[in-house]
Amino acid sequence: MVDEAARAFTEADVVRARRILMRRDPQLAAVIKRVGRCTLPDGRTHDPFAGLVRTIMSQQLSGKAASTIFGRVEALAGPGGLTPTAVRGFTADALRAAGVSRPKISYLYDLADHVGDGRLDLHALDGHPDEEVIARMTAVKGLGRWSAEMFLMFRLNRPDIFPVTDLGIVKGMQRLHGMKRRPAERTMVRLAEGWRPYRSIAAWYVWRSLD
């Protein structure tokens, strides 16, 4: 039986969350009206291992650059797709030629090892509470709290994740609240209190506010 704290939100939950967030926060309500549907639920259809490979590619890179490199890595895998076995079969030279940095190559190999030998069972994470998921994922080299939070939000669809270290969230909160300086983490946590228990959905709209 899945812990209620680990339950993924559904499309109906997102609709309910939108109504609640719009009622509680007029500034966020304007963003929600402009942006429309929240696409976070779509992430559950994506392959979790490939998603983590993409997360590693995204670290310290623009979205466009990360997508380009990820596409090259996907092409290396061929029709079989990105699997732990495929990634372990890539040579370091092939990954470097695709644009993957040396540190990220070691991250990819460590991820492939953890998933391949069962130390990190990506499909079993659905039943674990948020903090336990974070603990299990951050045991992999190169996956920090931010990476685990992205997985919780986009793959596991956990409703109340608020990634305060994400640069897009920092910039979005600054713009949303008309701040001259970038807000501190504790300030953002305080401002987001009214968004509980739907901070994941609110965070998605904060990102979209920058588009």
C-alpha cells in the first residue's frame, strides 16, 4: 500500500490546486490565467532512467544546450533507447564527443551502476515518502537535492515540492513579488507557505512566469 504522503497528484488534483492557488494568491492567479494548463502530470509518461540522464545533462547548462547534448547521447543508444546497459557501454571518448563533460561522464556511469544492480530501483520510488526518495537518489554521484526534487516533481508528481535552490524559481519569485534583489531561501519558503500542499504546481507556474 502506498503511503498517502507519497501519493502522486492526478489531473483532478491539478485542477483543484489551480482553483485554490488562484483564490489564495492574486499575483500567482494572474500567471495561472495567462499560462493555462499545468503540464506536470505529463512527466509520468517519460522513462525515469532517461529522465535522470537528462537531469544530469541539464546541470549548469542552458535548456537548449542540455537538450542538444541529451539528443546526441540518445542517438548513441540507438533504437534500444537509453538503458543502464547502454550507458555503461558508451566509451568516455564517445560521450566527450557528444559534449558531455568529464565529471558528468562519471555521474552517468555511477547512475547506470546504481540502477543496473538494483541499488536504486526507480520504479519502486513511487511508494516512498519525499525525503526517503531524496536520500536514495542522492546516494548516486552527481545527483544532489535539486536533481531529486526535479524527479519528485516531474516523474513522481509529488504535490508539495518547492526547489528553492533552482535559479528559475529564484528569478520567478523575485519577479512575482517585484523584489529589487534576489530573495533568500528562507524568504521564498515563507512566501510559499500559502501554497501548501500544492507548492509543486505553484512552482511550475513560477517557472512559466519567466517565459
